[in-house]
Amino acid sequence: MSEIWEEIINISKRSELLRQMVGREVKSRYKQSILGYFWVILNPLAQMLVMSFAFSLILKIPTNASPNIPYAIFLYVALLPWNLFASSLSSACNSLVSASALITKVYFPRTILIISSIFAKIIDFIFASTILIGYMLILKIPVNLNILWIIPIFIIQQIFTLGLALFFSAANLLYRDIQYLLGLVLFLWMYLTPVIYPADLVPQNFRYLFQLNPMAVIINAYRQTLLGGGQPNFLSLLTALIVSFLTLYLGFLYFKSKERVFADNI
Amino acid sequence: MPTHTIVFENVTKKFQLQNHKTFKELLPAILQGKSAYQPFTALNNISFSVEQGTALGIIGSNGSGKSTILKLIAKVMTPTSGQITVDGTVSPLIELGAGFHPELSGKENIYLNASILGLTRKDIDANYDQIIHFSELGQFIDQPIKHYSSGMYMRLAFSIAIHVNPSILLIDEILTVGDLSFQAKCYAKMEEYKRKGVTIVFVTHDLNLVRDFCHQVIYMRNSEISFQGEPVLACQKYQNDQNPL
């Protein structure tokens, strides 16, 4: 555990570096494009429209627990955090490899590369969420104080993401297969998580498996608090929190055990 | 008693060269009982120490382990065995323009690169004007650096690196950048650092520069220290080994 504190102190000493790396990621992405940062909003919006067409109009997936909510919103509430999760992981997975010139030349806490790539995705997520907020206002979807639950839910999601990102980035530095493997895993994982369908469609005897998938719990909790106006399932959320912390701890240990040889192997 | 800022004790660095970058290559190798790794010794049990304020030159032919020493001092790599003590802030001039992004402006890159080299925002703000002045970029500073010529690019990078105010400066074959007048400016800056008592570790093939500039020279040969001491003697020994006539 002391290693984790040490890392946190080292990172906080280099807060300017962290800020600059996030800025670099955000500023450079849409340079020399006409719509620029608007792509961050346009992408998930288009994705949502097409998926709504396929899953609601054609496959007629019900929204069950929230019957008065149009499917488009039902989907978007889950799709945005899922996209954040998936894009954070893919971007963090490559963050060490794409910074190889830095890793072999300058010393700084390597975890900054992972954290900054996740922060950049969080900024995208905030921009993309404006559409959702606007949509919810237009449709006058009632919200109450339970909406504040999204803050701890979001934090649990980031703990889980960071843990996996540390593992995948270090593994990808040693074996480049990992990035392709991750793409496959994320694709399957999305269908095993109630993003496009409501959680209560899952058969009873599979439910316990969903409890062990923090993303299923997190996605479901966003829906419960944002659209249902209710409280999340605390037992599930606590399980997700424990699994997330465990993932972070193991991911960090793996990262640290490989960090010594990053510059030799990249 | 002079203080030693850099101490290497019995340092060995072995690389485990990975023969296989993908599972597809790794699996057959394991099945055939071959090792997935091939060891390579870059430094073999070397020891030396550098006093504060010394300008140390490291010479030797390619692949003799010179750059590995710099990377160990910069803490980018860790030794396989042995002890390394480095006391002070290290500015690695190993890589100029670390993290530069071509789409960002010169100004944005100054902040980015300087923070990678370890400066805080306050330090960068305080040095900002000097960096631009030294780089002679003037009005181009708000342009994306992809439009810079390679000379302008290196000038900006060098100018940031020397404003880090390190107590240990690592230099790896970089002073071939820019035109003659800029090179002269760089040497002047290095002399200034030397006078201020900054420890300088300098890897180069330019023996004239080594004789003029360094207090002490390490001559590396086959991953070991072949000679350490007077620059003139070290250069002589190196030249004798190169042309054994």
C-alpha cells in the first residue's frame, strides 16, 4: 500500500506535467479539422440515432423499468458512460507505446501517461453529455436529489477504469497483441453489459454474474438514478466498489512490477 | 572534501532482448524449448564517481555503452545489479524536444516540453521570455511547429532544455544543431554552466571538443571502462585503439 501513497505523492509533485499532457491530448486531437471539438458530440449522437433505429424500431427492445422514457434516452444514458469506459481503455492501452520517445529519454512517473489519457476522455465525455442534458430538459424527464448518486457511481467507474488501464497499458508495452485483444474484449463486454437492453431482461439465474461485472452495476445505477429517480442498489454498488478497488490494486502492482523494464523493452 | 554527485558502484546492465513481440512468435519458441529472451550486456561491472562541478566526457565507439550510462543517470533505466547514486536535479539533453507535438504552437510546446523536463508552471512563466529570446524564434512562436524548419525546431528544443536550471546536465551528441552562430551560443551557454558549477556529463565523438571542454574523460570499450582520467590521455588511447598502426 505504501507504494500507492508514494506514487500519489510523486504524481502530485508533477501536476503541471499532468495538466500539460491532458492539454496536449485534447488540443491536438481535432487540429486541422473543420468541426473540431464538435466531433466529440457528433459521434455518440450519430451512434445513438443509428442504434435506436436498429434496437428500438426494428428489434423492439423494451425499456421495462422506465416505461415512459423514449428508447433513445434510455440508450444514451448508458451509451455515454460505456463509451467513456471503452475509449479510456483503448486510449490508455496505447499511451505508453505512443510515448516511447519519452519513456526511453526522460524520467517522470509513468502512471501520468495513463491518467492523462483517461482525463482527456473524461473531458470529451463532459462535452458529449451536454446533448443528453438538453434532451432530458426538452422531454421534461423528472429528476430529484437522487441524481447526485451519479457522482459516487462515476468515481467507482474511474477507479475500475484506471485499474484495467494500468494492466492493459503495461501488458501492451510488452506484447502488442494486447491492444487487439482489448478491442475484442470490449466488443463482447458491451453486449454482456446492459447498455442496449434493460437489466431486468437478464434471466434470473444469470443475475449473479452481472453483479460481478462492475460495468453492469455501474451502467444500471446510472439509469436507476437518472431516469428512474430512484436510489441505486447499494449492495451491488458496494460489490462494484470492492471489485474496482481490487482491480486497481492488482493493476497497479502489475504496472509497477513491469515499470523497471519499460525503457528496455519498448 | 569534494562531494560526489554521481556514483556508480559495480553497475551491470543487461538487456533481455525480446526475440518475439507477439504471441504468434512466442508460442512456437516456448514449445521448441527456446528461451524467449536473449541476454545482452551493455555495461559490465563498471564503477566511477563524478565530483560536483566536473565536466565529464564519455567517448568510445558505437555500442560501447555510452548512452546506457546516460540513461541510468537519468533514471530512465534501472541497473541489473550494482548501485547508482545521483544527487541533484538532472536535465537530460538526451532527447531534444521530448513530447513536442507538431500541431501545437511553439508556445504550447514550450509549456509541454518544460513540464516534461520537470519545471513547474511558475518556473516556466518566469523563464518564458528568455527561452523565446534564446531560441531567436520571435514572431513564429504562435505558429504550429510543424511549419518550423528543422533548425528552428532544434533551436526551440535546445533553448527550453538549457533553461531548466539543472545541477546535472546530460548531453548526448546534440551540438551539431543549428547554424554556426547558434552553435557558438550553445557552447557559450555550456561554458557558463561549467563556471556555475553544474555537473556535466557529455557523450560525443568530437575529440577536439572533449579536449577543450572536459575536466575528465571516461573511455568506454566493450561495455567496460577502458580508461578514466586526463582528457588528452583518454583521447590518445581511443585514437590508438581506433588506428592501431
